[in-house]
Amino acid sequence: MKRFGGFIAKYMGDGVLIYFGYPQAHEDDAERVVRAGLELIAAVGALRASSPLQTRVGKRAHGRVGGATQRRSFHSDGDNG
């Protein structure tokens, strides 16, 4: 995932949550997500296991631009706090 610019945010049992575009955004982050997912599926499929392995890949797009002032943070998606 690092090769595609992914940031491993959290391990969840046998799953993992990976952010793309964090901490640095790229113009082609959406493409990086898809390429990383396809490579992950291929890599799991190539593993030798005593029983078949299943792979699921999900993508959630969420654009966010933000910053902070001394008192408040602000975000383009309206989630201000």
C-alpha cells in the first residue's frame, strides 16, 4: 500500500483501513486506490492456502479541504468544530 501512497490508519481484525491522500494529497489518489485494491486482490489470490481465501475491497470517496485557526477548525464538507 505504501507504494501507492496509502497510509495504514487502523488494523481491524483481519482487515485494515487505509487512507489515500493523507497526509499528502495527489491528483490521482482515486486511481491509486483502485490500483492498490486490484493488486491486493491479485496478491491474495496468488497465496497458497489449505482452503480458498476470499478478498473484499471497498472504496469510499470523501473529499475534504480544511485548516485551522486559533479557536476553530474549518472544513469544506461543513463539519466545522
